[in-house]
Amino acid sequence: MPSHFAARAYEPEMNNAFDQAWRDFRPRPQNEELARSILATAIIEAMEAGDREPVDLARKATLALRAAIKTRNCRALRRVTRAPTK
């Protein structure tokens, strides 16, 4: 873990962005713990890339979570709609 992360160099931007993203995300995912982890990871990655604006961080985190949910749903749909193999 980077020393600046351990030293809480990302606060308060990270906390503000996370709180905003989680507050605004609807509908709530079934696995809230995983969803919150995806949001946090996306925020950290954006901050590592140099973004510090909480609104931008929240938007990027929300987009990452929506993409993760979409990918999961597409995989589940493919499993359900696959023709049986003989």
C-alpha cells in the first residue's frame, strides 16, 4: 500500500466523493459491500491519476460501479440464454 494512502493523504476528497457516490447511487446493489469496494477502488485509481475534484471522483466511481453491474448482468444473461449443449 502506498505510504501516502496509509497516511490518509486522500482525505477529505476521497471521503466526500465516496459519500456522494454512495448517497446518489440507485437502485442499491444486492451486494452492498462489493459495491462500496468498487466505488472506493475507482476513486483511489482516479486520485492516483491526479484527479482531486470530489464531483469528478464520484462520477467516475458511479460509472465504474454501473459498468461492473452491467458486466455481471450480461454474464448472467448469457448463462441463462445459452442453448443447451448436446
